[in-house]
Amino acid sequence: MSDDEEYVDYDPYDNDDGDEVAGYFEEIDVNYKDEPNYTVLTVQDIENEQKESIKAVSDILAIPDGTARHLLIWMKWNKDKLIDKFNEGEPSRIYKQTGIKNPSKKKKHKKTDKKASPTSSPAAPVSPTTKTCSICFDDVKTSKMKKISCGHSFCRDCWKFYIRNQVTEGALQVSCPQKGCKVLLEFELIEKFLDAEGKERYRKIMNNEYIQVVNNLRWCPGKNCEKVIKVQLLKDKKVVCSCKTKFCFSCGEFPHEPADCMMVKEWNLKNQKEGDNAKWFATYTKECPKCKAIIHKDGGCQYMRCTNCKHAFCWMCLGAFDHTNHSCNQLKEDGDPTSERAKVNKYIHFFSRYQTHNQSLELENRLKEKAKAMVQEMLANGSNLIEVKYIKEATKALKQCRSTLKYTYIYGYYLPKHVNRSIFEYLQGDLEQQVEKLSQLLESKGQTERLPIINATEYVLQRQKNLLQGLLEGEITGKGGEEEKVYKVQSEYDGWIYNA
């Protein structure tokens, strides 16, 4: 995740316990009204899932639970595939291949000659009271040695040190410490030599491994959150945890529609190469196009008026601002598009607009303070919460559409040259205009009437829906069709083509 993004939007009302207005402004995304196709699970839920799979395999294959867990880990917790594997081949070969103890293999005992005469047979050998540990080479009492299925034995102190060290390093399956021996230790033995802290660490290792290999599970990336998201379909990417953290299920980043995960990854890598000072100066300051005075932007609206010469212009393209019909989202290319200067100009075009919307998104967080004051004033004048609902919905819609616009510039940057951009840029520009109108309405100093804000909110959400739905279905860029639902991203670093 890039430095200028966070998983959870900061809410200045979170600490206002008992505040009716604060609760009213609780963060809700209007795009998540439908029944979600995912479930929020606890760690206990995850452990119960593992136990159910272990029991199913244990019952069907008639093996101990510990053996079933080892086999499931080997088969990446695909119990159906594991059972088929056992039915197709020889179990003994699987046990030998994996180093897992074969539970059906019985211990061999030496036979004694019962017919031998007590007088003629030699005296029974006395078992040694000590044995040399092959790790520390100390002579240890046999009662303090531990032998495992492969026949190797070590003193309990060495077992304890070895197992604790393996768990500290993050090992899930621990093999025999004898050089060249690949036999896996039983889980009961591992836990036997761990203290309480070690057992808790080992429990986390087990759960992490399970979540990493089961492809429809992912940890919530929220701060101090231990919930797990389970999706029904892998194509369901936008999820919201019970802790209110929103993220993309595929990559764990903040939701980034319409850009795909590889686009965002490439974009973040590219931006990391830019100097922080240059990025700040390019993002937050510009020259007035008329008098060249340095202007610092401190609001979300793109409409600017120079305090020096009073010239009104658009912050993004520096063109004269037309309130009725202004659009500056289209890339203007001059000369050879493959030249280094053209590549730099292209990057600056998309990066500056990406950063502008990102900055506006951060600045518009202050709108909550103003919106709260507006609601309190209206409530004091006799209105109820239902009547002022439109203010909350407008502020949420504005932030939501700002985020969409921000990521459309990543999408546009990586859009192949041969793809028709005209419809995409038209809808992007249309959404941009409506977002600016809604932003100006909410930032106006006077009391804004209810109906214009409601209309602007509905209009901007409809424009957002048209853009995202058109890109998803391939109607805008002509990349639709069931056979092609991925975006191909050309990396500028190594020439590889990525399929996201």
C-alpha cells in the first residue's frame, strides 16, 4: 500500500460517545447496500474449519488426527483431492514421499527362544541406564531420552531447544533433527516441548498457513484486527470487514476500481522512484497561468482564483475555468509518443491528476466537520435526522467518487495505445465535472438548499455507476467478452506483460 493511502477513513467523530450526530455520520459506503457475497470469520471459526476437515479425512481414511493434519498440509487443505490421491495410489508410497509416519506400520519386536534351557542360556543383558545424545553428546539417563518413529532418539533438553527454535523461526512441520532424516514429528510431540507462549505462536503459524493456502480466505489488513474474510467467489473483490476496514480481497490494498491489482502495484512501484519533495511541490503548488504567482491548494474544489490577479482557472489543467462545461481529463500528446519526453509528459499528466484527486480526497475529510455543524444547526431549528440525511449521503458519495476518479487515472495510464479511449475519457470527464459541482455545493459558505444537493448526489452516483459498469462489461474500451476479463499491463521496467 502506498504511503498516501490508508485502509480506514479517519472519522473525527469516533470519540464522541453518545453523540447522536456523530453516530449518524458513521462510515458507510453506499456501494455496499446489497447482500455481501462474503463472510467475516473469527480465528475460532478458522480453527473449527480445520478441525472439521481433519475429522472428515481421519474418519474416511481411518487415520489419527495428527496424521490427517500432516496430509492436509501436504495437499494444501484440499481434502477431496487428498482422498482421491489415497484411492488412486499406495498409501505407503505417499507416507514415504512426505515423511509422514505411517500409522498402520506396526513396531517389530525381537523374538525370544522360549525352548532354550534356563541353565544353558546366558544371563539376560541388562539395559544400559544411560545413552549418549547425538546432538549434545552428553551421557543422559535413558528415562530422559525421547525416541521417535524413525528410531532416532535425543535428550529432552535438545528436543526442547530444537523444537522451540524451529517454531520461533516460523516452521509448521518439523522434521527429525538427525542429518538426512526427513521424518516429520507428530504435532503432539511438538506441543509437548513448547511453553504457553510457544504454543500460542505455533497456533498462529498453523492458522496463517491455512489462510494462505485456502484461496478464498484472507486476513483483514485493518489495524489490530484478527478477522478473516471468506468470499464465495474469487471475483468478489471489494469487501468490508466488521471493523469497517475496506479492502480489495485480491491484493489486500484499499479498493481501487477501475484499476486492477497489477496496475496499482506497478503504479506504486513507479511512484516510489520519484522524490518526495518533487512530488509534494508538483501536487500542492502551481503557478498562476496569468501572473505566474505561486499558489498553494488547500481545498478540495478544482476551481481556483488567484489572489494576486483574480484570474479564475482550473487547478488540474490550468485552463480558464468554465462553470458550465469544463473538462481537462484528456491526454494531449505531441510529437513522437515513444520518445522519452513523451513518456515523461504522459506520466506527469496522469500522476498530477491522480495526486490532485488524492489530495482533494484528504482535504474533503474536513467536510465531515462542516456537515456535522450543518446537521446540528438544522436539528436545532426543528429538523430531524431523516430530513438531514441528504447531507450525510452527499459527503459519502463525494469521497466515494473522488476515490474512483483517482484510480481512473491509473487505469488510463496503463490502457494500451490501440484501445479506444474516447468513451472512457468522456465518462471520466463527465464524472469529474459532476464531482466538482457537488464539491462546490458542499463547500459553499452560505446555507445550500436541500434539493440541489440531493440532485447532485444522485447524478454523481449514476455517473460513477455508468463508468464502472461500462469498464467491467467492456462496453467503453471494447475489451469485453467472457473470454477476456483481464487487463494486460505493460511494465515500463522490464517489458513483461502481466495478467491481473
